[in-house]
Amino acid sequence: MAITQKSYDGALTCAMGVKNLDEAISWYNKVLGFETLYVLDDQGWAELSTSVEKVNIGLSVKDKVEVGGGAILTWGVSDIEGFYKHLREHQVKFDGEVITIPEMVKILTFYDLDGNALMVAQDLTK
């Protein structure tokens, strides 16, 4: 069966590898404002809700977290400069400054505790 409008229920869980589950949960809760849905310590798994309905983050304990390549989760924000300031206050590592593509978008790449790349983008076309 294909993932079609008829078969897809609208839910999406984005799984990411982390070295320390408790530290990762704390970081995602504190820095990005996600809420912990549940933790399965025996499985090395936790799931957190985001502000996007039915879009969750799954954190999976890995001995070695492979970073680079793969999908980069990009969150739309209305005030990228304010978000940048918030991340700086939490000593978050960045891949440079806010990049502006005039009349299109502003983007900022940053990293979680394990080096997983995340992005925020502010739409300038609205």
C-alpha cells in the first residue's frame, strides 16, 4: 500500500540518534519547547511532541551518533532573529549566522547536543 491521501493519517515521527537520552530530552524540552510524550528506558527511546500537530521527534540512543547527510528538520518561524537570540542564550552551536535570500527566506542552521543538524526558516514572501 502506498502512502496516499487516503492511507496517510497525517502523523509523522522524525527519529534522531542521541548518545544520552536524558540529556537530549532535557535539551529539546528546554531549548525548543518540545514536550515529552513518553520514555522507554529499556528500549532507549523517547518521543516528544512539537508545536506541529501530529509531528513528533523520536530520540533513539545510539552508541555512535552518525551526523551529516540525511534529512535536516526545518521549522518555520515568524521571527528568526528572536529565535537566534534564544538559541544563543542556550549556548547552541551554529553553522554560521542567519542567511538571507532577499524577498524569499531567512535560514539558520544549528545543532543539538549530539551534532544533529536542525534549521529554522522565516518566509519573507508573506
